[in-house]
Amino acid sequence: MEIIVTNNYEELSRKAGEIIDSQLKKDSASVLGLATGSTPLGTYKELVMSYEKGETDYSFVSTLNLDEYVGLSPDHHQSYRRFMNEHLFDQINIQKGNTYIPDGKADNLAEECERYEQVIDEIGPPDLQLLGIGENGHIGFNEPGTSFESGTHVVELTPSTRQANARFFDTMEEVPTHAVTMGVQSIHKSKKIILLASGKRKAEAIRQLIYGERDEQFPASSLKEHRDLTLIVDREAYALVN
Ligand code: F6R
């Protein structure tokens, strides 16, 4: 595991952006695994800036996102498809047909999970997967207790996750109860993984990731066995590591 410690969030975002840009320069048909959430937002800004300067070209790039809420249409203001369009895809020259996100509106979700796992195998595996981490060690929507052998699957969101999301919706009833997520094993298919963590909220999770055992109660710990894992963490997130 390689660990890069930065002074702050801006530097973390620049570093992650540089790594992704150099992947695109090495292989113009790269496959990127992408995440939503607040942590990668700065990285996406960096990618858009270097694209605008003419340093990168997304014509032949494909992307595979980790997860999507069940029941939200792609244009719903809280769907992960909409998030990705707004923060990245609409601002670069990627072909939308080359951007893959699970379909949370699929009639048959079990089939959708199988289909998405096939997409990962056929389009991917990603050359590089960007990940965030939950305070409880979740990656994607893989919460504590998820099997390390899991492929793409449907998860029921915990009451605390739904409660935390409630602020983005008008009523509690609108908050999705389920999501489709790449499994832990699906994430492991990526050739390279970059996990980002910023702020003291993440410090305990980073301590546990570095010092803890591999344990299904802490999903990110599975990554300790990945052949090419880089952590990019800012000083606050690294504060509990000696
Ligand atoms: C996002 C995702 C989640 C987040 C994690 C951290 O697609 O799968 O696992 O990476 O919840 O979220 P933030 O970055 O908002 O702290």
C-alpha cells in the first residue's frame, strides 16, 4: 500500500487529479472507476480544469460508477447519474454512452446486478478506481458485514444512512430505501485503486485501515490485499497514524 499525505483537501484533490490525468495520457482509452460523495468533488474540478487547458481528451475514455440509488430516475436531483453529469461528464468531452452507472430504475434488480457485473468485466476492469471511505469503513454501499466475495448487489440502506440522506429530500418517504452497488469483489477487479480521505471525521477509519486486520466488519480492510492500492489522505485524516 502506498500512502500519500497532503497538507489539505486542495492538495489531495490536485494529487488525485494528476494521477488520473497521467493515466489518461498513458492510455487514451482508459477505463476509470468513479465514486460520488463529497470527497472526489475537488478531484473532478481538477480533471475539468486540465481538460479545459487541453491537457486531456476523453473521446475514448469509459467510466464505471460504483453505485446508484434504487427508484431514482437518472434525472432525479439526487441520483448519482445526475451527480456525475453535473460534476464531471457534462464538462468534458466524454461520450455519455461510455459512462456506466447501475440502473436504479430497472424492473428486475437481480438481473440488473448481473448485467452490471458483466459490464464491469466487458468494459473494464477499470485501470484505476477512485474510492471514498465511510466513517464505518464502507466502500461503495458495502456496509460492515458485507462479504468480501460479493459482486454487484442490492443493499438495504440502514436507518442511519437514510436519516443522514434525508436533508437532500423534501420528505423522509422520498429517501431511497435501497441501492445497487458494486460488491467488494467487483471493486477488487480494478488494476489500481486510489482511496481518498479528507478531514478529521475520517481519521479513525484511516487508522483502522492502516493498523487493523482484514475483517468483513470493516469493508475497506479488504483493500489491504489489493495489488495496487494508493491512499491519498490529508493531514487531518492521517492524524491518528503515528
Ligand atoms: C460514493 C460511495 C461512498 C462514499 C463514502 C464517502 O459513490 O460509494 O462509499 O465514497 O460514503 O462519502 P464522502 O466522500 O461524502 O465522505
